[in-house]
Amino acid sequence: MDADFERRLDNLVRGLASTRGLDATNVARAFDYSVAQTYRLFAKTVGESPGRFRRRLLLERAAAKLSTPRTTVGSVAVEAGYGSTEGFARAFEKSFKTKPTEWRKRPGPYPWLPAPSGIHYWQGAFVRSMSQGTKTMNPIRHMVAHDLWTTSRLLDRAQTLGDDALDASLIPPVTVVAFEGEDKTLRVVLDRLVMAKEVWVAAIKGREFDFAARDSSVAGMIARHAASGVEFSDLVEDLDQEGKWDDLFIDAMCCPPETFTFGGVVAHVLNFAAVRRSLVLREFARLGHDDLGYGDPIDYERKAEAGV
């Protein structure tokens, strides 16, 4: 599907789902095709006729609005494009297998009607759910994957820089984490970006960590990141699967030892990793390497799906 067709399809989706709706002429105008050609293309792409598509979306919206306090079945019927409450009630019961008055008593969440296109109404928006319930994105794992992917790209690009660029003082000086002191150079930022996962995984697993022995050459940081990234990702997966986010562990590296929740630690790592990634991207852009984007997880998601 080309970008222009997809843009026009999105416009048509919004138009068909509006209270006013679109007639056959407006549908064709939205696609800049003949009426017959438009209907064929729409049915082939979306899997429903424009009329059926519109009725389904309006019924899904009506189902959500029926749960809103102080709405009447009559007002919802009018907004869904029905001339009478009775006609709306018949259509609603046929689709949702229950009367609108009974539907109002049920707790959410509210199911969607079957749709070959995966396009549905949800909380004021029209969303595309192509998975049909077979996929579940986990935001925490997604953020971890994005962090590891972006950090790998940054370290790979750092291989193209000389020591002078890596060790030049940052202007202005930056302190990302107060107890760690200034992140004085690009090398220090990259090193601490890698080290944060190493230290916390070691603390959680009760291992010693030799701060002085770490290799801060670019090749060394790449190797360290490859190892710590796998450990950190596996740890997050285990915590999530076992539901241990609220559980506490004692960090014996602290003096005196301190207690932290697992969820708090993961949030801490991801939060300051995001700051440091942005800092590295800023420095790369200043050095003429401005093709790595700005660290957006959406960009990562799209490239990962495309296998880039």
C-alpha cells in the first residue's frame, strides 16, 4: 500500500466514522476515484464495504458511550446515525447480543465487534489492532529492548571517532546522576551507560563488581554491553514473568547496605539511560553524525518490524 493511498484511507476512516458520515460521492472524492472503483478498493483493502465499516464503528462507539453517566439510549442512538431508538436497539442487540439497557449495567472492558481490517473505536480514537488479540506488547520489555538497540548503535558509531573526540570535555559540563559526579567526556557517558546495567545486575545477583577493572575502550564497551545487555534483559523478563516488581532486595554494594524494589531499580536504569543516550546523540550530531535520529522508541519499533 503506497503512502498516498494509506493517507487517503486514513482520511476516509475518520470521515466514515464521523457523526455526519460520508455518502458515495464523498467517499469517491476522498480517494479521487470513481464511486465503483472506490468501493472495490475499500472492500479489498479493509475487508468491509464502506457502509458496513461505518455502521460497525458507530456501534462500537455507541457501546462505549452507553457506559458514560448521564447519557441516554436515545442520544446515543442519534449520535450513531439512527432515526429512532427502536432501530438502534435492534441493530445493537443483533451485534452485541444484548439490549442497550442491559449493556449499560455490565462492567468494562467492552469487546470489539469482529473486523477483518482490525480498525476499531477506542476511547475517542480509531485504532488498528492487526493482531486480533494474539499479540501483547509489554512496555517495560519494549523499553529495555529499545535501550539496548540504541546503545548498540551508539557504541558502533563511536568506533568511527578518534580518542580526541571521545575524550574532549563536554561543553557545558553535565552531571546525570548526582552521586556519580560529572559525565566529563563522551567516553565517560558511554562507559556509564554500559556500567549502570553491569552494576545493578551484579548487586541484585550478589556479585562483586570491580569498578577499576572495566575496559573503557570502545571495543571493550561493546563487549561489556553485549554481556550486560543480555543479563539485564533476562533479569527484566524474569521479574516480569514472576511478578516481582514490588519485591525488595538488599544492595550490599552500598555503604551501609540499602534496600530497593526491583521495579524501582529497572525504572532508575532506564530513566538515566535515556538521559545519557540523548546526551550522546547530541554530541554525535555536534561532531557531524546526525543520522542516528533522536532516540525515539517509535523509530526503533518501526525499524525492528522492518528488520532494519
